[in-house]
Amino acid sequence: VPAARDRLRIAIQKSGRLSDPARALLASCGLSWRESRDKLFCYGETLPVDLLLVRDDDIPGLLADGVCDYGIVGRNVLDEQAALRAAEGKPQVSKEVRALGFGGCRLDVAIPEAWDWEGPQHLQGLRIATSYPGLLGRWLAEQGVEASVVVLSGSVEIAPRLGQADVVCDLVSSGATLTANQLRPVATIMRSEAVLAGPLQPFADIRGELAQMLLRRLDGVLRLRD
Ligand code: PRP
Ligand code: ZN
Ligand code: MG
């Protein structure tokens, strides 16, 4: 049983696409922090709600370990962890609590511009570079396609030019990265946006009331933004 805590801790991306909108969203819920933009930890002032500034990819693990209570992270990152856990027969540990309406992107398969595409069967026997082996592996299985998945933690888009892979499966937002690398998207594996990730079960301590208040405020802010 995790130790009772009397403050909520929310993990957000330290620097990247989601960090400013995540902070702005929490600020419009009435939260404020002792200013420490470059630090790992921001101590909540108006409410006992602290921030941990981390790499987005670390957020599901921090939730799983109970280090953080909530996280603002791309659905792609959250669902990737869920897919890996499922593949390993491990139980789920966190879930999507709210979709937040920013950071929209797709997880797409992209192939060299000059190639034809007649559907997923085209991928049979190819090498696919991705940072999302869980989601890609599940999709390939659904399509009945056997391919080899080359797992890279970054710079996936250059893998075909380096000869590391034939095609890629990566996030697409504006599409500029694919275009710059002479790749074109041919299949969408998932649609993503920033989400609030949280626990499967309600908290048994004071964090339960804090969480309820935060979610009420968040719902108010999200309704106004619609
Ligand atoms: C994603 C993806 C591409 C880029 C695509 O990385 O891996 O590099 O965004 O965006 P575009 O279509 O607008 O060019 P991102 O920087 O979001 O995350 P990462 O740093 O975790 O790879
Ligand atoms: Zn990342
Ligand atoms: Mg990137």
C-alpha cells in the first residue's frame, strides 16, 4: 500500500511541445507555483499541487511507480506503455482521465515518397523504424503483417536514409519532418493529443479530494475552451 500523501504531484514535460500548454492549462485551473522554471520540481502555492518536470517518455513510469499522481502526456506515450504492459502480461497501472485538446498528432507509417502503396500488406518483410514498438506491433498483428521492428529512441525519420530501416512509424504533426526526409504517410495507427493520465483507483487519502477539485476546475476550463 503506497504511503499516504497530503499533496498532489503532477508530472509534465520539462521542455517540448506539451510543456507550455500543460503549464498554462494548470494555471488556468487556479494553480500557481513558486517560480523555478529550470528546476525539476515546482512547489504549489495556491493549492497543495506540485509539478515534476520530466521527459514525456518517463511520465507513464513515474505514474506506475507512484512517484506522481497525475501526468500530462501524449496519448501515444500512455498507450505505448499500456501496449507494452499488455504484451508482457502485466496489469495496467494508469488510464486516460481527460483528453486535453492540444498537442494533436497522428502515429503514422511513412514510406519513401517514390514508393507505391497498396495497403499494409506492402510492409510484409520490411524493416520499420519506430519509437513505438508496442503500438506498431499490435497494429501489425491486427493487419496480419510480419515485419521487423527496429526500435529507436529518436531521429526515426533518418533511419531509411541511413539504411537502418526501410520505412518508419512515427508521430506526425505538421508533416514537415516527413517531407524534409522524403517520406510520405500512408497509414494512421492512432490519433493522439495531450491527455491527463491518472490512477485506476481513487485515492484513499486527502489526495482524493484534491483530485476531485482539480478535475472539476479542469472540466470548467475545458468547457470554456470548446
Ligand atoms: C515528433 C516526431 C517528429 C516530429 C514530427 O517528435 O518524432 O520528429 O515530432 O512533427 P512534424 O510533423 O510537425 O514535423 P517530438 O519532437 O514531438 O517528440 P520527441 O522529442 O519525443 O521525439
Ligand atoms: Zn518524447
Ligand atoms: Mg522527434
